[in-house]
Amino acid sequence: MATILLILDVQNGVIDRLNNTEPYLERLASTISSARKANVKIIHVVTAFRHGYPENHPNNSSVPAVVARGEYLEGHSSVQVHPTIAPASGEVVLTKRRVSAFFATELDLLLRCANAESIVVAGLITSGAVLSTIRQAMDMDYRLTVLEDCCMDRDEELHRVLMEKVFARKTAVISAQKWTEKLSIEKEQ
């Protein structure tokens, strides 16, 4: 069974709204490089909407602010994967319209076609896409690893609580360094 590195919402529009992202991006880029060397498949997920925001349901409280700013439209720079971690040739970039990477997307199909049983999660925002995607993946019986220092949230305390109190109950929560060391050992065997 394969392992997939799933990178959530590390796109220009999200990065631009966070502080002190340079160390985060450097760590994530290094982690991605190690994954590529170990032949781990990578799926990048971005949030984008069609022009006119037809996916904007009146009951969804998170989309109106995006509409007001005119962001996250297909083709707009805000939906491009950040250049520091640009997808390599052959890596899938999946577009989602909601917080979870699974909701109304082909993610489950892509994972099953790759014979993936295990997902390693990195990305933005811990209390948003990371939380929603992990919870749905748990319900779908995937084995999960969360790279604690390759996820980020505007609220550091909320990030800590989610990692230590919520995710740790049902997933492996480890540092990127520990995960890449494990990849190196597996590659040598």
C-alpha cells in the first residue's frame, strides 16, 4: 500500500494572509524534496471558485469575505501553489470548493487509484482545511500522519490544542524531520 503526501492550501492567497511564513515554507519545501527522493506521491490541494462564485451558498459563512475581496477565483494568482513548493511534473493539483479536501472532489478516487492506505498531511490552516480533511479521512478509514510543523494556523494556541488534544488521539502527529528520517531508513532497506 502506498503513502501519499497531501499538501493543503499552500497557495499564494493563504500565505499572503499569514505572518512569518518563510521558515514554514523552507521546512515544507525540504520535506517535499525528501518525499520526492523517496518516491512518495504528492497531491497539492488548492481552494478556488469559478467566476461569479456560483459555489457561494447563502448559508456558508466563510465565502462572502472571499467574494468581497475578489479572491480565490480560478486563474487568479491567489489560487496558485506557492512557488517555494511548486508542484513537480506529474504531481496532481486538485481544486476544492469547500474546506475539506474530500468534499465534492476526486480526492478519494485519486487516493484509491494510487493504492493509498496512508495519508501524510501538511498544510494550511490547521483549524480549517487540515482539521476538516483529517476528520473526513478518519471516517473513510485512512491511516493518517500529521506533520505538526508543516501545518500552520493564525492562532498558535489553537494549532497546539488540535495537534496535542485532537489529532493525537487518532493520528500519528510527528515532526517533518522525524518523518523524513523514517523515509530515509525505509529507502535504505
